[in-house]
Amino acid sequence: MSLSEKEYLELEKQINLDDIDFSDLEEKYEVDIGLDNYVVVDGAPIAPEAKVPVLIKVLKKLFNTVGKVVEGDEGIYMPLEDGKSKGYLFVQFETAEMADAAIKQLHGKKLDQKHRLLVNRLTDIEKYGVEGAVPSEFTAPEVPPFKSHGYLKSWLQDPAGRDQFGLHFSETFGVYWNKKKNDAEPVFEPRKAFTSKYAKFSPKGTYLFSIHPQGVQSWGGDGFKSIGKFIHNQVRLIDFSPSEKYMVTLSPVAITVPDSAAERAVFPFGPESEGHKLVIWDLTTGEPARTFALPPHLEGQKDMPWPLVKWSHDDKYCARQGPGALAIYETPSFQLLDKKLVKIDDIVDFEWAPAAVKLANSKVVGGDHLLSYWTPERSNQTARVAVMQIPSRQVLRTVNLFQVSDCKMHWQSEGKLLCVKVDRHTKSGKTLFTNLEFFKTTEKDIPVEKVELKEVVVNFAWEPRSERFITISRLDDGNLNPAIPKNTISFYASESSGNKGKDLTSVYKSYKDIPNKHSNTIFWSPKGRYVVIATISRSSGELEFFDVSFDDDKNKGLPANPKLLKTDKYSGMTNLAWDPSGRFVTGWSSSWLHTIENGYRLYEFTGNLLRDELVDQFREFIWRPRPQSLLNAADRKKVRANLREYSAQFEETDAMEADAALREIILARRESLEAWRAYRAKYAGKTVQAKAVQDQVIEEIKEEIIEEKEEIIE
């Protein structure tokens, strides 16, 4: 029986279709159009229609690096208008996981100098397409007013040229002016709960950073006021690029993007950072520049190697080490150099040259970027140390090594020399000895000079801006009794050998050896010449102050003439640091390591003890760094020529600080001198006029009877 059209319409009016459950039919016949496989890409170049196929080919190659783009015209669709592309496109991947990978890895990707790609899910249109979710009219965001933090380098204008330092004790942290023997003067009132872990200055001293469970806080200016906040949950470690452009933070807790839209609005990380633990921040903007996941071999590791990101001297490049590869990034885009890893099988460690290196026959203005790395011995290959030029990735020099137990790379501060400390084992494998391999990076073909030793070197340190260095070594005879002093301190310098008219070869020679020592640490003054060689131990401690260029008649003209200036015992010492001027040295005993006589001692560079402070629960002493001096060679020469005059001024200032009565006398003398100068200035004009009158030549005829004599003539 069939219903007529009229009857069907009447029946339809009586039935409410909204009351019928069609869910079983919808589930059975649902069509999956795969929108999760699509991404929307904005920020692409706007190109003429004739060049669009080439542009699509380039972009397809890029997206294929993170997944598999669907073949054919369906893979990438780029809308056109008025004969040119519109600057956005749609990309279809074979799986939704590939689309997610494209968002995480390519969102923010810098295609060239003018174009940065923005990658989002196509399904996000459901979120933003809801009526009222996005305003129909554009409203310009409110730009917050500029907030001045004052002159961030104001401490460099101190008339007395004093340095600042930070003291961390108990839960309190403060920054102070160094006043030699007198009590330190606080820069601001010491603050409790200033940091939950530790505080750290940036490399040039511009900023001070504190650590908190929510992230990192930066401080600066005259009174160390708050400058910025860097949200990174449970951050543990921080580090900085040499030029203070970037900060690196590490947390054991992976980044999780919040679900709430309000929280996401203030959260600094996007979905591409989900699960990452390492963050590089741009200190200028306060925004994350790049985030990274930890390599699998570092996940869960307790003794985390730090830093995980190492920088070139000028912040132009940074690099991370992974299994069998080196990832080198260009700043500020933080994209892989040449879009690929540097494959180095079994790489153990690498180091950047700390300065630009002027290679022989190089035409690079300002010098080249170099890095060194080493790989261990394998069954069919020797250990290797190599020097690589960046960005070309060209290996400039390689040295093959045998019977290697370990290598440590020590760059000289100017990048002219690289010393590789090679710990080698005998054929029996029972004892160790050391070879020092010196790479001369500024000479043609980078020659390598070797110094062979019978002992194993436990410490090595270059003198700043010099070819001199110091080693601490010991004979590996199997006797491990720590009570027996077995270490030898050796002072090395280079000397030239060779025939006249031929190339001279630098030979490193020990000019003084001091045997039977417990010394284990070397601390050069940042200005060179003076060095502290210390024994850092919980049970005992000692500091020895040396002048490596001591001038005497007996050894005049030698490349090195070490002279012991002073020795001081310091039990429980845990750390040692020079101030940036090279005038003062601080040793301290930290409660983070033990509770034996916690506090600090301040010394002059000659070893004279200036201050000895015992502080309950003392944790850390940190000098505030200084930026590189702006004085040129001529200015420095002028300062040295007038050093006595400047020294007298500072000695007078020190005397005033030390004695209040003497201060009053000096101030009274200065006041009298100023009064005398004012008096002279007041009558200077009258004196000039009087002198002008005196200088006039007046011609006058005067007759005078000198003698009168009368004589009668007959």
C-alpha cells in the first residue's frame, strides 16, 4: 500500500524529526574526509602565476622533510587571485601524525629574509569559525607604554672604579660594592627569598637572574629592579650566549600547553613546544626563540652535562651534540645550518673557538668561526681530533691518535692556539700518561706541535691573551694514597728555535717545576701575569699566589719567571674566583657542599688578606662581570704612562675610606684648595692688566748731579 503525495505530506507534519535518533545510521555511513591530515600555511611568498609551480615544488620538498605529502595536485593547493598567489596554501599529508609533525617543526620556519611560515591545523577552523569566536572587525592590539629601566650599565660609572659582587647566605641575597678592607656597601637592601635556588649574572654583567619554581626573573638598573619574567616550569639550569643576546633554560618537567584559552593567551609556548624541556630565550624580547626535546640518551640522566647548547664567540651560531651528529643553528632564525646535521660518528665532545680566528690566506673580514671536536678509537679506526670551519663545514686539520683514554680541548682566549690534552694508556692499560697537541690555527695548514710527558696531566690552563700555560701533573705509579703529595706544578712558555733564514718553530719549555704538591686547581688573573694555584679539598685547602713575570736581575728577559708571592691556608675552601679587574681574588666555603667554617675571604692579587668573614649558612660569592674595555691601545699606553698619578688618587680615596679623621683632613685641604683657586680666578683679570702696565716701555730723561767740584785757575 502506497501513500499518496497528499497523505505523505500530512504524515510528515505529524512527525517531529528532531525526536528521531539517527546516531546509528550516522556512525554506519559516516564519511572520513581526513581533515586532520591537512594544514594551513600562511606567510608564503606572493608569486606570479607562472612561477607558482616552482614555488609549490620548493614548498613540497620542505614539507616532505617532516612527513609524506600526498602525491599529485591534491598534495598542495595554492589559491590564485588576479594572476598571482595569495600568500597561503593547503597541504595534505598521508597521516594526521605527519601533519602534527609539520606544525611542531615548521611553524615559524624562516623561508628567507622576508618570509616566515605559519603552520596550523585545518580543523582549527571549527574553533575559530564559531560565531563570535573571532571579531568581524580588526582591532589593533594595545601597545603597552615604554617602561624605562634606567641605564643598565650605570655601575661602570663609579668614580673609584669599584667592582660589585653578590652574596648568597641562608635565604638572603644582596649585591655589594667592594671596599677592600672596609665593610662592603650594599647596592640595595639584601632581600630574603630573592631566589629559590641560586642567582647568576649575565656574561657582561648587564643583568642579574634569579631562579623560581615558575621560571626565571631578570633584574637590572641602578637599584636592580625587575626587568622581565621567563616562564619555564621547575627550571633548574640556566646559561647565556657570550654577547648576552640569548638565555638557555632547562627543566626536568616537559612543556605542556594548557587547555584553557585564557591560560594559552599568556603562555609563551605553542603546540610545537609540547614535550620539550630545553628553551632558548631572546633576552631583548623576552620570548622563546626555539625549544628542543632532550636527546634520548640524556632523558632521566642524573648528572646532566651542562651547557647543552654551546655558542660561537659572537652569538652568530650555536650547536647541540647528539648521537653521531652535531646540530649547528644560525641565529636569529635558529634553523639548521644548510638544513642538515653534521654527521660525526661517535662524537664525544666539541668546543667553539672563543674568538674570531684569522686563518692564513683567508679573505673573511674579521676572522673565521672555528670549532674542534674529537672521536674515540674504534676497532678499525684511530681516535681523531679535528678543527672545522663554519659555515663551510670544511675540516681544516685532523690528527689521528692511538691508545687514547680521554681528550680535553683547551682553546687559548684569542683562538690562535688549541691545546688538546690527550690522556693515553700504556699497552698494558695499567698506567696513564699525557701528550699535549698544539694546533696553531693562524699558520698555514695549521701545523700541530706535540709535547710528550711521562706524567698524566690533571689540570691545564692558558694564560689570557698569551702562549704561556700551567700544568698540574702526577706520575701514575699505581699509588693512590691521597695523603702523599705527588702533584707537580709546571710553568710553560714558548721559545723559538731554528736557523737564520728558515721558518722558526715554537717549542714549549717548562721554566719552573714545583714537585710534591697537593695543588689541584689553576686560576689565572683575567689580565694575565698573576695566578693562584690552589688546593681545594674539604679536609684541607691552600692558596699560592704567583707572579709569572717577576722582574729580577738574575732571570731578566726570560719568557717566564715564576715567583711565589704568598701562601695562605684555607681549610674547607670550595670555590675560588677573580674579580674582572684582576685586582682581587675571593675564596669561599659553601654550605651547599659542607658546613665547615662557611664564609669567604678577600685577597689582593699579591696574596695580602683584606677580609675574612664567617657567615652562617653562606652559599655563594659571585663577582659581577664587566664588558670588554672600550680603551684602544693608545689609551691603555697613556694609562700605563700616568699610572703613578692615577695610583696616588686611588690611594687617597682608600685612605679616606679607612680613616674618618683623615677623611676630614683631606676634605678640608680640598676645600682650602678650591677657595684658593676661586680667589685666583676672581683677581685673574686685574693681575693681567697690572702685568700689561709693567710690560710698557716708558722713555724718560732725568738729570742728576752726581758730583760737584770747584777749581780756581790762575
